[in-house]
Amino acid sequence: MIEQILLGAATAFVLVSLVGVYRTVTGPTMPDRVIAINFIGSNVVIVIALIAAAIGEPGALDIALVYALLNFLLSISISKFQVDSEEGVL
């Protein structure tokens, strides 16, 4: 029973991530796209953790942790690139 609830929650997070995909494609500015990509990455981490809990595979939590760190590094590097590319900022 709990496995179905966890998988249902994972499905809900995947569906919510589609909003982030739409925002990534149609975002008018680069910061909008960065936030949407970060949102999608966070949802992927949550989905991996929910699936790991549903199937009883604790090793998948390590994958979620590594993906979370990569998501953080991606947002930091894109933000740094954005700041460096604009004149007069910092």
C-alpha cells in the first residue's frame, strides 16, 4: 500500500515538472530559465528518493544525493556565467 502512495507521489512530481519544462522553453529571461532548470533538478532528486523508498533500494539515495550536488553546481555555474556576461554587474 505504501509503495503505491510513494509511486503516486513520484508521478505527481513528474507531472509538476512539466510546468518547469514549459517555463524553461518559454522563459523570457535567462534567470527564469535557470530557476526552472533548478526546479526540474530538485524534482528529479525527489522522484529518485521516492522511487528508492518505494522499491526499497537505499543505494538509489546515493544517486539522488550526487544529482542534487550536480544540480547545485549547475545553478551556481550558470549564475556565475550570467554575472560575468553582463557589463557593470559586480
